[in-house]
Amino acid sequence: MQAQTSEACDNWCVEISGSGAEQRQAWDEEHAPRLMEAQRRQQDGVLSHAQFATGGVTRADLIRMQRRKEIVRVHPRVYVDHTGPLTWHQRAWAAVLYAGSAYVCGPSVEAPRVEKPLLPGMIPDPVHVAIDQTRRVMPQPGIVIHRLTNLETHAYGGVPPRLRLEDNAMLMAHEASSEIDAIASLADVAGRTYVTPGSLRGALSRFPSLRRRAWIAKILDDLESGTNSVLEHGYLRKVERAHGLPQAERQTVRATPEGSQFRDVEYAAYGLVVELDGALGHDTWRTQARDADRVLDDLAATGTVTARLRWHQVFDTPCRTAQRIARVLASRGWAGTPAPCGDDCLVVREPQETESRVA
């Protein structure tokens, strides 16, 4: 009797299981096309071969749709639902779907604010996407592939999915060919209201093998504390010492009606102050007004003029900066001459003038 009951139970389970599978198939047949249509709308008309297949579209259907110009192949196994030029969002979606488990990154991390129409013959900028370090993807025209370790820890999501802005800044700093380009990648996001020194430091912690990691960490220290030690050291090393300028005083104190203020670099004997502005975000009008007041205070109190330098002048064009600082110093009494820092330096040592007497 017990065996008969067990057998009946097994038959009942098989019947229920079969019924459930049939119900699931019926549900898929009814709703899968709707889900595919929702994906098509969310992805600006771009769909992958896998998404078509999940929606019940067969290979023969795809061939027929292409022949009728209902869809056009963008990349292998990726299609768009029109024959005209692609928008930025459509190109981004096509790149993400082609690479699979990918996120837009680098200069493509955000859509352009104003998308200019492409004229005939113009080639759009490539779309940059990040994939996991363990994967390999065949390159395609119009797509630049970046590979990241532990990709998902850097991902933000979005439509189309992208990296977190802070992590993207670190990726661009890692791939930057120069220090000024690395700084620019941080400056591009540091002015955002939702990006903080803490969130940038969190992104840095997710890049243990980042190029210039210790140097970037010092920049974040400065950003957090409001100081400019990296920029100040860069001026000392790349501009002043490298080009034989006179030695300046650092962090000199000046009494003002608002209290004691510090000057970053002061050539007191020549009435020149160099202020180093290491702000990575956009200056507010209050900051600009405060800086203008400092310049007026110096001019009124001592006749001192102020040169305000930023990252570009110190790290990108130090030779040109040294040449111009030397000219200001010379106009205010410095009798020395700047020295070139190397063979390609813009600073050219001027020959000493010799007096010739005519007998």
C-alpha cells in the first residue's frame, strides 16, 4: 500500500512539473516580445542577438528584418532599428551590448551636453567601454576597450551602464601620459557637488596598482586639507630650481584687516608674490573676490604684484612659466638670468653684454 501511495505521489509531481513547464512556456511566448520591446525602447532602438532570441525572434526572422531594412547591423550580433546615423546613446548602447558585461568609461562616461549632427564623411569619436580583466573581446571600429580588475566594484549602473565618476577619473589618471593629464582627470570631477575627497579616496583604494598612486594620494590630501603642497613642490622643483630663478620665501605671513594671511611664494626683494591655486573644481565668485582682495592688499601695502599660477603653468608649461617669471623679476630689479633646464627648454641663456670702448 505504501509503495502504491509513493508511486501515485511521483506521478502527481511529474504531472504538476509538466504543467508548470507548459505554463512557463506559454508565459514566455506571451510576455517575452513585450520585454524585448521594453528593452528596445530603453536602449534607444539597439538590441543584441541574444535579446532578439529571448524575445522569440529566430535567425531567419533577423535575416528577413535586415533584408527589409527594419534593422541594421552595427557590430557583430548587435542591431539598431533604423537606417540613419546613430546618436551618441545608440553608439554607446551598441558598444556595451557588443562587449557584453561592459560599462562606458573614459571620455565616454557621460553623454555630450549638446550632440552635434554628423555631416557626411565625418567619423564620430569612438566609444570607450570597460570590461573585466579576465575577458577578451575582439576589437571593433568605433570601440575602445579598457580592461579593469574587479570590474563590478567600479561600476555605477545607469542607462547606458557606466563606471562611477570617481573610478573613471582614476582610470583616466592611470592611463594619462603626463602628470597634467592625470590632474585634469581629477579636476573634471572634483567640482561636482556629489564628488568629495572621501569618495575620490574610496575610488583610489579600489585601484591598488594605479600609476602615480602615491602622488595622486598627496593631491587628495591637499584637496581634503585645503593646502597646495603638491603644487608648491612642483613649482619649486620644475620652475624655480630647474631654471635658476632666485630663491623665494615660502608661506610668508602678511597682516591684513581680516587677520594674518600667508603668501605661497614671495620674492620680497623684487616685490613679487606667486600664488599657487591648486583648486580642482571651478572657483566660485566668492573665491575670486577673496583672491582679488589679497592682490589689492599687497599692492596697496607694499607695491607688491601677484602672479597666480595653476596646475597647467607648473606641470604642463614650466619652462614658459619660468621665462615669464624671470621677465617680471628682471623688470623689478633682478640682475640674474634664467638657465635652461634641458636641450628642449624654452628658456635661452642670454649672453652677457660686454662694453666696447671706441678709442
